[in-house]
Amino acid sequence: MRIVYLAMVLYLAAHLAWMLAREKSFWKQAGIALVLVLFILRLFLIQ
């Protein structure tokens, strides 16, 4: 079950990174970056 959860978080983090690269608006990029940081922390800090 942990593998499935980590795979979902990794997929969402990759999708957010792709959105961050494509978005033109600074404020939308800032919001995406904040959510992306949370997903990356969740991905690496889960024990």
C-alpha cells in the first residue's frame, strides 16, 4: 500500500513540475511551487 501511495505522490509532483514549467503567470507559478514543495517533502519524509 505504501508503494501505491508513494507512486501517487510522485505522479502528482511530476505533474505539478510540468505545470510549473508551462505556466506564464508569476502568481500561478508561486502557488504551484508551494504545493510542489509540500508534495516533495511528503515524498521524502514519509517513513
